[in-house]
Amino acid sequence: MTHWTEEMFVEHASVFERTMHSRVEEANEEVEELLDVLTEHDIQPETALDVACGIGRHTVEFATRGLTVRGIDISTPYVESARERAEKNGVADSVTVEVGDMRELDSLEGTYDLVTNMWTAFGYFDEETNEAVAAGFRNCVAEDGALVMELSNKEFVLGNYSESSAGFDEDILSVERNEYCPTTGRMETKFALFEQDGDGYEFLGEVKWDLRVYAPAELRQLLERAGFGDVHLYGGVDGTQLKRDSNRLMVIAEP
């Protein structure tokens, strides 16, 4: 049976890629803020591994700041877009982007000063596999390096839970329908896109994802089980204090 990640990111990659491109400009500030926070932890990376890099939003921004970056993603179309962005931004010599599966991180050679997993690209699989992915992160982090994860804060998600929502981005209408299961901690989301066409809308496609949503304490414990020693929790990539109503959760995990 095909896993939903393959259906969403491989078979129907173009649907969600629109959303990625709409967030490209945000990556510049996000990377700048993140590197500042890492400096406060005495971490100044020279090499980075961007896991589930998508179209390379953060991959390219790290490279423009002098890092040698390797990005992996399960989606061939996204990898191609990331390579194009690296070429366009003049950092192709510092960026390697390839098709790869986060479940197979143990096959990668070497370690990295920084391993990143951005924009809620975690919790895709069952409990055992998610734990294995976290262990893979640990194996890729150098002893004086760090893992950075940026994802939704479960406390905020449930405190502001809505079964459906809609939003506009220029002439694109996006509609989300959510279903949360408290016994598994998983959120199933159906995401549909429509493009304005005269007085109506043209249906562009629909994808769905099924995420294990983690509370900050749950994620800290998972990473500690994976072998990380110090796990720091923040309310965003700018290093703000984590609160119950923080929309985002950033983790800096050190060996």
C-alpha cells in the first residue's frame, strides 16, 4: 500500500509545491534568526543536512551564508526545484540536493554540524518509525553540532482547533479540513486548492496528510530517547520563549 507521503509529495507534488513557493521569501529571515539563536548556543555550523528539504527554501539560504549544505527529499520534482533555486542564487557549488528518504538516514555517510527538519516535516509515520527517524537525526549530528526542528505546537493546534479553514494567496484559494484523533495524537488533514477563474474557481487538486502531532514535552522525551543530551524548546526560529499559545515550536537538540 502506498504511504500518503508518496501520494502527496511524489504522485501529486505540484499541488503542495504552490504553497512552498509562496513561502520562499520567509526563509531568508528564518535562517538569519535561526543562526543567531545557534550562536547563543556556541554553535556556528559550516556544514548542514536539510532533511525533507522540499524545494530548498532553507537549503539555499544556508548556502548563501557560507555553509556547505546537503538536502534530501522524497520528491523528485521538489529536488529539481531546489537545484534550480541553488543555481539561480549562485550557490550550486555549495549545495547538493538529492532524492532520499528520512527513514534511511543511516545510509548517509559522515556527520554534519547542523541537521535541520523544518516546517512540520516530522511525525509522518507510525510511532516506531518516527522514533527511528529521530535516531537517524542523531546519527547525522556531529558531537559538537545540533539538530534543529521547526514544527507546529500541539498545544496551540488543539487550543485553536478547527475542523475546517480557508485562505487566499493572491488568486489561489486553499481549503483545509481537519480530523484529530485523541487516542493516537494524529491529525488527518485534507488540503484542496482552487484557482480563481472569472467569477468562479477551477479545482487544482487535493492532497491529504496524516501527522502525529507532538506536544513540546513529548518531542523532548522522544529526542532524549534517540540519544540527544540537551533539548531546548522555543516558540519559533527567532528563539522566543515557548508558551502554550505559541503557534510554532522550535527544538535545538545537542548530543
